Amino acid sequence: MADEGTDRTVLLSQCSAAVFRAATVTLMAVSCPLRACGVTVPVVDGVIGAHLGMAGECALGGVRVVDDRVSVAVTTTDAFDAEVQRG
């Protein structure tokens, strides 16, 4: 069975905590967003590692984490320059 979980995604903002490697800004771990789980789990290549929650094996193991912290509101340099001038 080839990476069936990577078809599903979880937003980083759904996780209550995240750990980044400072030197590379690589996501290393997240707090699992499932209420029945909530443990801190490793993230490898953007994918939540398999782990056990309170109710057994967590369904989010193998799911891709999407970093949604970046705002896409300013998409051009002209718009950025206008925003900077407004203060």
C-alpha cells in the first residue's frame, strides 16, 4: 500500500503547537490536531509520523501538513510597495 495518507492534508493552523528547526526552518514536529490524540508527533518530509493516541493508532499518521501561515493577500511587488507606503 503506497502512502495512502498523503492524499489527505492537515493545516498547520489546526495543530496547537509546532516545532521548527531554527537553522533550516524545517517543520520537525506538531501537536496532533485530533482531540482524542493531542500528542506531539514527528513530521518527516511534511508528513505526520505514525503514532498512538488515547484511543489507539491515530488516523492522522501519514497525513501531509500544509503550512498555511503565509498570507497570499499581497501577491505583487506593486501591491507590496503600496502597502508599505500606507504604513
